[in-house]
Amino acid sequence: MQHRSRFVLAMSSLLALVFVAGLSVAFVQVRASSAPAMFPAGTLLFSKPTGFFLESKKVSSTGQPVYYGATDPGANWAIAQWANPGGDLPNFSLQAVLGSTTAYQSQSGAAAARVVKSGAEATLFDLSQDGGSLPCDVPGTVNNPQEFDMFGGETDQAKIPGVSAGNGAPLSQLSALQLGTAARITNLWNDTPQGKCKVNQRGADIALVLNNYGDATHPSQTLFYQIGLYSTRCTSGNTNAVCNAQNATSTVSYFWANGSGSQASKDSTGKITHQNFGYNDDVAVFGVSDIRPSQFKAFSVDVLPHLKDILAKNINGLDPDPTHWYVNAMYQGTMIWGGVGISTRWVPLVVSNGPVPILGIASESPTVAAGGKTTLYWATAAVTSCAVSGPGVQSTALNGSQTVGPFTTPTTYTLTCQSPAGPQTRTATIGITGA
């Protein structure tokens, strides 16, 4: 998917658009048909994850996404896997139970997904991709780089208690459109020779899908709004160390789909009935630096003013009126091209009408051998103070890391933060291998 790559591959934009359009179906959100005049501050526009499905590369006979292999019956989010060279991931299986923490794993030769639940809520998920077997180009084409994406987001099966189905959350009834998450990027390049393909690239994004349902005088429109957190590209002859050090920081914003040509649908008379638009921002636009390798970073940004500015560009008929636009879906994840690899750890994306607390805490290794050590790390946003507690750790830093251990028994560390929404808590439990 040509989400936000700083190295724009115009040749893959069409395929990118097709996939993203499909994703908007997979992760469509159901909302009240008669929304309140203004959403209360802090209202969540999407459900917190209670579990994850996997989304197949296949679609049903009616064109709907196929979900399978859920972590548990309460699953309401899904992980999509577009162009996975290893085929669909296997069903999630239970990996570990450590007190109130439960971990699930799904892994194939080219990809892996892991979900960590604390009680009833999924608080972290991991995505890993290996491009060693990924074709350089889309089969049957030349100079059309094959892209392999993995994204997590709420599914179209999700329901908010007391809210009926509808069009989405109207922009005009939001005082803010806050996006908050935390992410960590590791294992950036695999051992395949660099320069395997003309394009060897990887990146990480968060995104919103907005719909405009049109009227008698205007076609319906979809806007895929994407924010890049990290992106690099590697070329022939570079060592892994050089490739890992690259990070093309850019604040350039651009349309990668402009609602014209193949990005517009027409009826038999030639009248445009629907337009697809795609817009890329870098997180630096909001004063947040890109995520660096092995950094666990949290942030929360209000994108509403900038989003209204994008609509006001009115490019190729993009409707500038925010009262016509609805927030329908969101997703977060990674994409690769060529012989590269990437692993990411995510706090599920929160989309809300105003800031809400973002907390993440995890360990480098979820289990260690008896007597072993590991690194504990944490990150927060939209909080006022925090404390991390557990054996060998007493810290009030909002973000940090520390070597912990040695361990002889499973051990839990707790991150407790104060925020305008009240106290918030997250935990990380480190198990003992074979115990």
C-alpha cells in the first residue's frame, strides 16, 4: 500500500488504492445514525480491542472480508495481511498465561502476529514481516514493486453498546480528532542480500478512513488520511548497518491519490459517481519526531485542524465542507517492499474527541531463562505523572527503560499514571522459560 512512503512509488499507486479501499471495508466502523450535536470531550470513536481476528487475503462471494482464527470469542479487531508471500497466517494459538496476562501467537515463514491481553483488553500487539521470499514486482508486471502489508484495526463486526449502525462520526460534531498510540520498531533488515530488488523499503503508519456520501450534485468520496511514523529505503551494496541507520525524515505532505483517472468511478454516461483520495502526512508535521529503531515512543496529536486544511484544498473536486465528512475507520501497521524485514510493537490506536491517556509497558523478552535478565521499557502520552514499580525498578519517568532481573519466578511490573481522565494502569509480566 503506498501509504506515506517518503520515496513515492507512483507505479504502485493503483494497487495501493485497491488494497486501501478494501481495508476500509474490513475496518469499517459502525456509528450512531443520529449522532449527538457535539460528542463529549474524550469520547472514543472506536472500541478498545478485546481480542483479534486474522483477516484472510481472500474475500467472500459478496466481496466482504473473511475473518478467522480469533484469539478468543470477544475479538473485535483484526490483523490484515496483504500479499503475504507465505500465504494466510495460521489461527492464533495460546502462547502463554501469566496471571491476568494472556498472549496469543500466529506465525508463518514470512510473517508473525502476537497479541497480549491484560484481563479483557488487548493492550499490545506485535507485527513481524520478512521480505526474503517476497517477489520484487507484482507477478506478471515489470517495475511495479510488490508490497506486503500488515495492519491492525477495528473490524466491521464491532458494536458499541447502545449505539446503532450509521454513517460514522461527523467531523462537524467533533471539537478534536485525537490520534494516540505508542510504537517500537526493531529487526529492521533481514539477512537477504541488500539490493535484491530495485526497491527495498519499509515503513510504519497510522491512518484514518473518512467517507463523504455525496448528494444529487456531488459524487461520494473516500479520503485515506495517513501519518507516517518511520520509513527507510536500502539500495544495492549497502550493509545492514548502513541500512538500519537510514531514516529519511521528511515533513513533505502530498496527495498520493487525487480522485482522478483510475481513482474515480463513472456511470454509463461518464458521470463521476465516486472518487478516492489519499493524503500523506509525516508525524513531524505535528511536532513529533519520527520513531527511531528500538525506541518505544508514545504520542497523541489532534489532526482535526490540519485535516480541515486538507479538505479546503478542493483538489479535483475534493469536497471542502467538513459537515459532509464522517470518520469511518482507522488502522495502524507496517509495509515492506523487497528483501527487507521489520518488526513492530503497538499500543492499539486510540481515536477520540480530545486527548485520552496512552500507556504502554513491555519487556524486550516476554520470557527469560531462570537467572536471566531483560530490558523493561515504557512510554506514555496525555498523562501528568507516572510511576513504574516492581522488583529493582522505582521510577517516575514518563518514558524510559531499565535492565531488570535476574529472575527465578514470573514477575510483574506496573505502570501507573495520573491523567485528566483519572488514574490509569498497565502491567508487564516476565515469565520463566519452561516454567
